[in-house]
Amino acid sequence: KPQLVIDLPQKKIIWKGVECDVPPSLLAYYALLALNKQEADCARNRCGECDECYLSTEQILQKQEEMTRLYQRLTSREAVASGATGLDEDYVKQYRSKLNRLIRRTFGDYEARLLQVGATAERPGVRYGIGMEKEAIRVVM
């Protein structure tokens, strides 16, 4: 079974042998969602349509420290209080949009359905996450 690899040291997403270079801020965001999915205490056998491991914008903003730590692993740049280290609602939307566009461009529309950051529900209760099975995701720190 294929595995999605989020490789922080190499700053890449790897899927079915195809590698995608990802900017640090977007990769930190993607890794945050993947790690949240892996840590979710879910009793279901399959992820399917379940979105319990998806995060609302507010929950993502509450994970700012974790996001900053992930970002700092990826860059030697001085962290400024914006973007990955100073998230706000607009950044969360922008990161999802930019990351999904990069994923579609690299892996194609068909594969992107599995890999991209999905959203559930309607505003204001939108939640974001990665839809694939958590067992199929590996984050390399």
C-alpha cells in the first residue's frame, strides 16, 4: 500500500515515488495536520468520511507553538511574527490554497484528491485535515 511521506529534513512530500519540494511554511502546516491526524484518538477502523481528526481554524491557531517549532526545523531564517510563526485566519486559508495548488500541479488531479488538505462542513464550522488513512502517512522528523 502506498505511503505518503512528509519528509521535513528534505523539505519534501513524497507519494508513489514522486517528490514535491515544499516551502517551509507550507510544509510545517501540512506536517501539523498530519501529526494531528496521527495523534487523534479515533475508535474507527477506517478514516473514510470521518473528520474527527480535522481541525477548525481556531484549533489550528491554538497550535501556533507547535507550528512554529515545525517551521524552525525547516528553516534557518529568523522567525518573524507572521506566516508560519504568526498565524491568523487568512494565513490558514492561504496555506491550504497554495499547498493544494502545489499538490495538484505535482501529483495531478486524481492523486491530489487523496493528498490535499480537505475541508468539511460549511462556514463558520469549517475543519481542515488530510483525508487519507492515518496509517498511510509517515512524518519524517
